[in-house]
Amino acid sequence: MTLPRPPPPARAASDEAWLDAADDIRRRRDLLVCGLRSGDVRSASQAALATCALLERVAAAEDWRTAAVLLRRLRRVGGGVVRAAPGALSVGNVLRRALLVVREEYARNLRESTSIKDDAGLQRSLGDVLAARSAPDALADRDDRRDVELEALRDDVLDQLRDLADEIANAREAVAARAPGLVAPGAVVLTAGRSRSVAAFLRRAAPAEVVVVDEDGRAAAALAKALPAAAVTRVTAAAAMAVAGRCRCAVVGCSAALADGGVVAQPGARLVAEACAALRKPVLALCALYKLAPLHHPGAAAARAAVAADLPLAAALPFGALPCDAGADPLAAPAPAVRHPRADAVPPDLVDLLVTNAGVHAPSYAPRLLAEMYAPEDHDLLRAEL
């Protein structure tokens, strides 16, 4: 016998009614989802900035009064984007940062408002002194429920979200500014694929030559244009071991950094990292903090499990369709679609340093960064709300 499902909570229905009435926010959310699915929003920075602007619009609404309502709305709007485009990890990372901002600003405003009320009286009676002993418990209870209306909360949250957007916009240059201390001028550097972060980093490092693992030549051409003073050599992934011996180090850009210190990088980065590990060459992974995700490296076990369960390999790593040119004849057969990997998952034991906009860290430091940036209850954004 199947039991009927319980009705949804009333506040969930009220949040849905609010989103239905918020035409501008719903339209912005749908545009972001369409951009992520169609490829118009390609880079992690574009997705992060668009998400930050969307969440800022949610926080700027005038019809919420408590942090609990704002948290539910942020999860409702941002969680819809995460559910629709799960491969855009930076979207979820920005949402987690925004949720932590609301919690921290609420706690700070609550403490300040409580201290102002405590300082308002010049003298305190014996009853007030005894009652104050239980004040921390009462304050903690109000902090957990987040249902106290605080006048300055909206402005403080908006200021923090604008600061987050500025951090994301300037992250690439902040990472590139660390290049002179990590790569000697005139060195030979190995990289894989096309990355604007790598191009900005190498522009500051001023290498003599850059060897690019690139299958179709587009990444090498873009890097040669960005680095006119350096010689750019293109090789295939099969030649990574052959050329790694004469390189000082490898620099790879990544679309995400994982909780264990591994990274999700361009195709070919795994072979580059393995070649450098075999030859004892350092591997530098460029990763802005908004790319750090509370996920773990799937490893070969996930791929084997996907094959054993007759699932596509996309269950373990993201794949995309690469159309082949069938010629200009309009009567020709439709062009076939070739499945190709969109990313390489590089495990933490193949990465020597994570270069972020906040510093240079060993991969083992990633859990500490996660604890500072995200609340544990926000790691799973798709779980049922309270």
C-alpha cells in the first residue's frame, strides 16, 4: 500500500508564489539557464558573475524582512540554476558564498543590536544581571532561527555581494600577479588547452617558450596571440612525456578545484600532470577561490562503475558532442556527432600547488579553504529545505 505524499510546507508554497510574481528575477534566472545550456555562457567567471548579479537582485527585493526568508529565496532561485545546469560548478559555489554572507551578516547585526540594547541602560538591576547569564543561549536560538528583523541587514548583504562580484571580476589578475614568484623569466613552460587565466599568468611570468598540448591548434594560436614575446610550440597529448623533460614546470588552468585538492582542467591536463610527476617537474594549477567546490575527485572507480552499470561515461566525467563536417552538399547525410571529453579530472597527488587569488596553497589545504568559504549545510544545494 502506497501512502499519499504529505503536502508541501506552506512557506515553500509562498516562496513559489513570490517567484511567480517576481517577473524580472524569473526572467534573469531563465536567461542564465539558457546561456549555460546553449554555451553562450562558457567560462566559469562568466557563470559566476551572472549568478552573483542574479542573487543580488533577489537580495535587493523590498518584500523580505528576515534572514530566514532571504535564505530560502536564494536557495530557491540559485538552486533552480544548479539543478538545470549541474555542470556549471561555479554557479553553486557563488550560491554557497551568498548563503554564508547572509548568515554571517545576520549574526553580526544581531550581536550589534543586542549590545546596543544592553548599553542603553546606565544601571542594571540584580534581576537583569541574573537574566543576562541565559542571554547567550537565547541569542544562539535567535541566530539559528534567523527570524529577527534587522534594519541594516539588507544593505550589509548587498555590500558583501557587490564585494564578491568585484573579487570574481579581479580574480584572474590577482592570480596572474603571483607569476613572478613562481616561474623564472626565460623558462620553458608546459600547459594544456586554452585558458585565459593561463595566458594572463604567463604574460606576467615572461617565459622564453610555451609548449601547449593541443589537438586542433586553436589553443596554441590563441596563446601565441596573447604572448607575442614568447615562442609557442604545439604538441599532441601523446607527446607530453617527450617534451616535459625540457620544461621547468607545468601551468594548467582549471574550471573547478575539488575538496581533496584535485582539479577539473582542460583535456590533456591529466597526461601533462602524469608526465611532470614522472619527471619530478612541478605542476601549478591556477584556481580562483570561486572555483573551489565541495566535491571529490571521482577517480577511476567511478568510471569503472559507470561502465559496469552500462551508463555513459558522462556519469563520471563531463562529455560533449563534437560535430563533424559532412561537407557543403545540402543533400549529404546529417553530420555525425562524436563524443569527446570536455574536461580532465586531475587527482591531488599530481598537483603541487594551487595558485589562488588569496595565496598559494598545497592541495591538502583545500579542505581548510572550504571550511572558511562555505557552511557545511550548504554543501548539498539540492537537498530538501527545512
